[in-house]
Amino acid sequence: MKRHLLESADLDRADATLVLDTAAQIDQALAGREVKKLPTLRGRTVVNLFYEDSTRTRISFELAAKRLSADVINFSAKGSSVSKGESLKDTALTLEAMGSDAIVVRHSASGAPHRLAHWVQGSVVNAGDGTHEHPTQALLDAYTIRRRLGRLDGVRVVVVGDVLHSRVARSNVWLLTTLGAEVTLVAPPTLLPVGVGSWPVTVSYDLDAVLPKADVVMMLRVQLERMTASFFPSAREYSRRYGLDAVRMAALGDDAIVMHPGPMNRGMEIAADVADSVRSTIVEQVGNGVSVRMAVLYLLLGGNA
Amino acid sequence: MASSTEPAPGQAAPAALLAPADVARVVDRMAHQLIEKAGDALADLVLVGIPTRGAPLARRLAARVEAFSGARVDTGTVDITLYRDDLRLRGVRALEDTVLPPAGIDGRLVVLVDDVLFSGRSVRAALDALRDLGRPRAVQLAVLVDRGHRELPIRADYVGKNVPTSRAQTVRVHLTETDGTDEVLVTEGAA
């Protein structure tokens, strides 16, 4: 393993498999226990440095670090010296001077975690940077798929929606490909990035055509906060062509699962009855996120730091 | 870490301390001792192996106890990696299985099983792990080989073989389940 986890490409197949296996062992070790805590990172400090709003990722990282007995500092840009104009670099150096061993960073600027990694001594974990990557989300998605389907090699994953703005899609494309899955992207042409032709994926504009062969359907959130131009005519039209409703779900194979990284726009990209169906792994993904992040923190911080 | 100062003369074949038949005999004897010492508590007995080689050893011991006493014996494994005190010295490593019997370990007689007892640090880590997993009535320790050099106040209740060693030596246990053969080797020089 490298010292930082900045993007899915930091993980080769062996590393990615090690993270998933470690998460599985942690899950097994903690299952049914009264004391859901391990002493592994006692005396280590993890800082959650969040420049963007987040519910599940921040809480998930906080819980993961606490279950490994690390001390956790939550820092959100709101209400801090950032509003007085302190730069990312000075903020990070300040935190490190106080003794942080790892920084989990979320930032609206793509590449911010990479810059950070050059400035600090400790490990940096990317918890989502702009429209670039969100590697731990991809790891928990891969973990969820492996748990449900028993394998990743040769699994056909269809990623549907706003690929252009989605760091989840980017991280998943690279990680799932590394792990041997076949990824198909489905989106309106306006919501696909320019360089998609060079990605190791198949591209389709027709959701109904790809659903019958899919093992996994991963719905992406329509990111209204990043919709600065008219990428599609109306929400209704988007929903009709690219939303997953009960009728479309019926076209899926018997064992196929439906995933969503959250937060969902119910009724937009995913119908409420689909989100709550037995195929849906949405709640499971959240639970798996804690185990996977524990595995990442253990592997980055457990040994020589 | 201790290292051997004398050169290995022509890499002499390591002395086999226990051959396959010896290992089987030692395990049988430990099973008899377990039965005798547990007495009425035999029904509550859980043999918990410390991976890697403690795990198959615990299953073997359980099988022998069952064969000699007729009582069913639960087994489990407890991975101690996340409880080790030398992670920072030796780096992270892959985790192994932690599996407890469905009935759990609360109020039962837990016997930890490991292949070699050396510094005692693995056993300490296992005791910490057990504390998070439940509250056994009592915890005992069974090891195939006790090679001395304890660094903590820990001793075994059941010992297959006491082996006086120097710190510079390495004791290696091989089991069919993990290594294809049963034997205990003592070699000069640190592992």
C-alpha cells in the first residue's frame, strides 16, 4: 500500500483485494459483539477536514476511526479560520503541528488532496475532491458487490446518470476495472465527460437495452448543485429516460442488485419503491462503508507511520 | 531482533524436535490432560485457536477430546492482529479469521491454543481480544511447544513439550493443515 489513498489508481489489484479482505475480516471479528471497538489505532489522531457538506462520509470516517480507538477531530470549513481566509496549506500544517497522523479530506476542488499530500508528513485520504475521485466510496461499492454476488471478476456493472460531475463514477470505473469487472456507462451525451473514449468502459445512451444483461445497476445522483448549464431539458424527461423505476427493475436478471451512493433524489434518478426493494443495497452500502474505511485506516496507519 | 553470530556451517539440516508420530502423541496427551483437568466443566469447554497454526491445532485437540471422552467440544479462532503491541514495529499485515461457536464464550471455559509460547505477547493480545468478545468463566492456555524467554507474566496450563532454547534460535511448528507435514523444528538464527 502507498502512504496515501488519493485515487483508485493508487490501488493495484493486490492492494484493492487486501482492503476488501481486511474489511471482511473486520466485519467478521466485530459481528455480534458487545464491544464494537478495537485497540489498533490507540494514540493516533485522525482529522476529518471537510470543506464540503457531507453526512454519511464524514460520520462513516469518524465512526471507523473511533472503532479503531483513534482520536478524531472533525473540522468543517464553516465556523473555522477558513472564513478568515486561511489557506488549505496553512490549515493542514496547523493541524499537523498539533499532531495529526492522518487527514481525511473532502474539498470542492479536484486535486486538493494531491496538493495536501505534498505538504504534510502523515497519510492523506481523499474523501471526495470536486468532480475527480472518491476512492473509499468505490471500495465500499466493490465490497458490497462482492458480498452480494460473491465475486467481482467478470461482473457486469452499469453506471447510470451524471457521469460528468460524478467522482463516484470515476473512482468506480478505475477500481472495478482493476478488480476485473466490466463497466458500462449510461448517460445523456451532455453528462458524459469529453475523454470518456479513453476510459476502459462501454458507453451507451439506452438504459433499457443494457439492463437485461446487468449484474449491478449503480444509479448516480443528479447533482443539482453542480448543474450550471442545461444538461437535459427537464427533470421529468431525465427521469423518464434514465431513471430506474419498477418497470425497468423488472427487466433485470434474478440476482441483479441496485446500488446508489446516496444521497438519493427519490423520484428523480431512482423510484422510491426501487430504492426500498430487496434488490437495493443502499442501506447495506452505508454499513459496509464503515468496515471498508476501518480497513483503509488500519492499512495506512496501523504499521510504520 | 536477535541474530545469530556464528556462521551456519554448510546449512546443516534443522534438527527435528518432534516427528509426525511425536506430534500426534503429544496432542493425544494434551487431550487427556484437558479432559482430566476440565472434569465436569467439559461440557462448557471451548478451544479457541490463535491463527495461523493455533487454529488447526485447536480443531485437532477438540477432535481428540471428543474421541476420548465422547463429549462434543466447541472450537473457534481469534485473530489477534488488531490487538498486537508490535504493529508499529513490524508493520501491518493481513488479518485472519475470528470465528466463535454459535453459543458464544460467555460463562464457559475457554482454552486458548497456540503452537509456540515464546514472549507471551501473542497470548496477552489474545486475552485482550477475548475480553472484547465476551466474558468466559475462566481462560486457560494450551501450547504445543513452550520455548521459554517470557517477557510477560504468562504461563501455559497445558504444554506439549518444553524446549529450552536460546533467543538466537527459531522454533518452527509445521502442521499438515497449513504446511503439508507435522513436525517441530529448531533452527539456529532468527526467523
